[in-house]
Amino acid sequence: MKPFCRDTWVEVDLNAIRANVEAFRRHIPAATGIMAVVKADGYGHGAVHVGQEALSSGADSLAVAMLDEAVVLREAGITAPVLVLGYTPVESVAIASRWGIELTASHAEWVEQAEAELTRAGAQPIGIHIKTDTGMGRLGVRDADELLQVVEALEHSPHLNWTGIFTHFACADEEDTSHARAQHERFQALLSALRTAGKTLPRVHCCNTAAAMVFPEWGYDTIRLGIGLYGLYPSPYLKQQAVLQLTPALSLKTRIAHVKTAAEAMTVSYGATYTAKPGETIATLPIGYADGFSRLLSNRGAVLHAGSRAPIVGRVCMDQIMVKIQSETAQVGDEVVLYGRQGMEEISLDEVAGLVGTINYEIPCMLNYRIPRVYRRDGEVTEVFHPLTMTHRPAHSVNN
Ligand SMILES: Cc1ncc(COP(=O)(O)O)c(C=O)c1O
């Protein structure tokens, strides 16, 4: 049985996820753990599959942005520690307790309200990491007095155990490290204030991928490994530095749905912004902006067919794009790579991000529920998950 009925799919190479965890394992101090950041459905790769692979490759915990994402991991049977990095509305803290999920606090008032809610619900205690804002300007306590208030509120809360303290860097991926260094100094000062006040520090963490690459000595108890887990560099600058060799895990593939050769000048797609010359071969591919393939790639990007680049011609439609094919033998059903490698050629997520005017992070995150995810290990399909129909299929039912 075919597990999905469209000829467009994402492939995730689980060996790449493993290799990336291992590369960071070798790079950071032995005593530093790895928290795999699988928010946004594992940056579009699939949070459950990436999370499981990361945990079996050396990561010891997972992090997500919001509680719903954490519950998805638990429902899939993941029992490792899971931390919600973002804000959790107080009304939901009993759900975190039910699933044994750690939350982030950055306000004494939130701690008091969460304690009241857990008492009211008769819930089990939960672990809390305190977020400090050392220069990101997003969430977190900003000074030692505020921090001590949160710590003391936690100490007075039987249902909230203080299990971690962290900060997040705003500029660790840049050549100029002054902002990251200043943030780290502020973080150290906050930790010192806690020690001076006689507090025993729980798990301390500050490094995202970029900081872990550049300052592995700032690893403390764990790094929070996001983009590097997926084999992508946090910035073109760090890619060029190549401190670590990373392996991209995601490819986006499709198959030709229609081929035609222009007998005479022929306009292509909405707005007739491209005119094929007589003799040009145009293939139609079943992917569009409603899948998260940006319309900004209209008349700009390229795909790979028969190992060569085929430029995208005309506007990206909601469900389809057209490409100018070089090969005269192109046929309906031929495999086309939109992101990833084919033969000697590669369309990297960095290249696509450059064309769209964004960062590589956003490109896989845009790929949405309409696209089935195919997981491979050692080249073999291990599982297929189609978010649109929410079906899991074992490898033996896959014939793509
Ligand atoms: C608080 C926090 N920690 C860690 C990460 C992971 O960052 P990166 O993907 O750059 O490794 C993120 C992602 O944005 C984050 O928000």
C-alpha cells in the first residue's frame, strides 16, 4: 500500500542527525550534556523522529518552544527530560505536571500563580528552569534582585522544583563576538550573585549551536543544540569557519507531473511572467507555496533533474511550479530534488534562504503538514509520517 498519494515528500537522513550529535559530542567538554532542540516540529524535520534519534545518539534531553510540542513528544512515548523554553500560561501548568515536563520561569509572580494552580489541581511537582535575559531582550529576569526573587519564590513553592538556569545569546553566530562575550559576563555575574546568596546552582546552560561551536568552554551542564542538529550552520560566517563538519539531514523531493516542449513562444504560469522559446522543455512539479515552498522563488530558484540544475520559470503557484528542463528525455515520474543533493549537484537550504532573503532556519520550518516525511537510516526507509492524514506507516509499506 502506498503510504501517501502525492509525489512530493521530505526525506530525513537519520544518520545525519546521529553524525551531527556525535560531532558536537566530540567538540564540547565531556561533562557537558546535549539538549536537542526539536521545537517547530524539529525545525520541520519531525520532532518525534529527530528527538528519538538525537537521544539514541548521545543527547540526554529535549527542548521545545511550547507545552503542546512537549506533550506530542510524551504521547509518542519519549520519556527523557523535556524542557519548554518559552512562556507557559499558568492555566496549563497542571498539564506539564501530568506529563512530567519542565517549564521555564522568568517572573516571581508567575511562580506564585503556578504554585497556586498546581495546589488547586492537586498536581505533582514540576521542574522549573529560570530564564535570564543577558542581552536578548526577549524573556527572562534581567538583574540579580529579580533573579533572587524568582529563586526565593521557587524555594517557597512545594510544587515547583528549581532544576535549571539559563540564558540565550543574540549574536553568537557573528564574527564580532563582543555582544556574546558581554552576555556571558552578565550571565556569570548573575550566577555569582546566586552563589554569594548561598544558593546551590541547578543545571546551568547558555549555548545554542553557534555559541557551542565558538565557545565550547561555555558549555556548563548542557548545550541547547538546535540548527546544528539538522546539519545546518547558524550563519554563513560560521559555515565558512567550518569549526565542525556538519551533515544536512533534509532533502525535499518530487516527481514530474507533466512535460511539454514549446512548439512556439509559450507563456508560463500566473501573470505570464516567463515566455518559453520554441523548443524549450517545461516540466510541471506538484509543489507550491501552500506546501511552504516560497513564492519568492518565482523565476529565481532552481531544482535538480538528471543531475543538472533546472531553473524555476514563471510564478510559483499554490500547488505547482514549472521548471525549464535541460534533458530531452524528461518524463512524467522522474525524480526531482528541490532541496538537497542529486549526483554532483546540491541545492542547499543556505542557497534557498539567500534567494528568499531569509535565514536557513526558516526554509525547513516552512515545509508544512501537506508534505509527507520519509525517514531513512543507512539508505533504507525506516518510517513514513504524513502529517496531513496523521498516519504512521512502517517501512515495508513504502514504495516511493
Ligand atoms: C532558548 C533557545 N535555546 C536554544 C535554541 C537553539 O538555537 P540554535 O538553533 O541556533 O542552535 C533556540 C532556538 O532559537 C532557543 O530559542
